[in-house]
Amino acid sequence: MSAGARGVAGGRPGRRSLVALACVSAGCVGSLQAVARPPWVEDRSLALVAEHLRIDVAEREVEVDARFAFRSVGDARDRVMTFPIASPGGRARAFRATLERTGRPPRVLRTWRASEGVLPTGDADDTYEIDVPALATTRGVWLRVRYRQSRRCRVAYVLRTGAYWRGPIGRLDVEVVDPERRVVRAFVERRLPTQRDGRTFRWRFVNVEPHDGVLLHTCPRSPSPR
């Protein structure tokens, strides 16, 4: 998930940095600033303190449930956030975003399907934007995003946009629940699970700058030709 903006293609790292810097100079997103390392630009006004991600794998679809805790650097403000949907499963269904706080009813946020954002996100061809109030940066408040996708042989989730917030993600927890044992191989940031408990895979990262994302293989490998 990244700050709302439009229209840059990827390319070699050097080329990407030039494009991103040009966008900053043109004022595409006022809070984006150049940094001297990948991903080359960050929204320096907002840090992603924690992300908790759960993916439930069923026979015909996967259900994604992601929660984000943000911290404002400076004055908190309302903003539009771009949320890319990884392409292997096609378009998202039942996309929903809420603000959640213990002891309070969830607050439903306005969302809409949009074109891809200005920053490279990897393998994503469906994008939503979320109208996020400044309240989302209050301690104890979580931004929660849920949606469903068709289950195909590859299931993916974009983590790369987490690198565009200020500094690394403080803590990233990923949980894949696979009650029918459909997952053949599972990777987060190209790493195998740090824990497997029955039919649940788990990963934990601390101070991580994501580059890849979540990738699940849910179809058996084809036998090699003899």
C-alpha cells in the first residue's frame, strides 16, 4: 500500500530512481522525498509500524485480511492510499476497508477501483484507492483491508509498496491458513516459513524493507518428461 499517485513504469534501478525523482520534482505527491537507496523515494510523513497479514486458502478462492498500523511524522492529515492487487488471482471481489479500534465499531472507508499508482508495485494489475482519514495514524487504530480472489496455481500478495513509507516496516507478520492442504510451496520475501503449525504457515520480519511479496503455489508440479 502506498501514497495515492499515478503513472510510472518500472525498469532498471537507475532508471526507476530518475523517474521517481522526476515525479517528486513535478509535485506528483507532496510528501514523497528522495532517498539514496532502494526504493529511491519514500513518503517521509508516514511510517508503517506494523502489518499483520492473513491469507485463507479455500477450494475456489483465497481471502485476504490485512491490518496496518501507521505513525505520522509531523502533522497527521487525511490522504488517499493506493492498494495494488496481485495479478495471478484476477480482480478482487468484496474489497472493503475499515478503521478499527478496540471498543469501537468499525468505521467503513470510501474505496474505489483506480488505475495503477505512480510507484512500481511489481506483478499487479488491479488497484484500489482508499480515502484514509488522519485518525488512521492514532495509536491503537488499525486500517484493515479485506478482499477475495479466485484461487489459481499461483497466489500472490504485494508487499513491495510497504517500502515506500518512511523507513522499514517495523514488524511484519504473515499467516497462511490452508485447511485443505492445497499449498504446495509458500514464500514470503523469498523465504520459507519460520514456523509451521499443522495447516498454518507463519513468517515474522522485523525492520524489513520488502522487495518481493507473498507467493503461494497451490497446484502440484507437473512430472518431468522422461
